Amino acid sequence: MAQVSMQFYEDHRVIGRCVSSVKAAQAILVERGKKAAKLLKETGAQHVLYGCKIYSGDVLAAVQLYMIPMDDEEFERITGKANQVIVYAVHRHGEAV
């Protein structure tokens, strides 16, 4: 079974690390997506970044987990130049904030 390194972030710093199966890491991302959707509604943010999958070539190298509400400018600054990364975030579309 494939394994992946995971890092958990809070306030932009690592608060935990583990190694997990890729399947379990995906399940964690799904659950965090649900929490991020609730946080989006609660905060009125334009985006909530909750995770990234980082690849080295075709191989999943790491999963990073966050829960960061942000505006468009910060979201673009943080994710706009990402390379070999899948960004997991929820977004507010077409609503007045």
C-alpha cells in the first residue's frame, strides 16, 4: 500500500507530522473540505485553503493540511505559482461578501 508524508499546519507553522496511506490521506482531505465549507460560511472569506498534494514527477510526495480563510489576493499569492501541486480549497463565487 502506497504511503505519503503528511504535515499539519496551524497559523502557518507545522504542528504535526505523520505517514499515512494515500487512501487515508484522501479521506482526511474530504473531511477537511467539509469543515472548510463551514468555515467559509462562518467567516465570509472568499476562499478557505485546506490542503495541498505535492508531487515529485508522477509520485505523490507529501500532503499538507491547513485551514486558512483568505481573500482573493492572498489566495493568488499563495497558490498562483504552485508547481506540481494540487490545491484543495473552497471558494465563494458570485456572492457579495
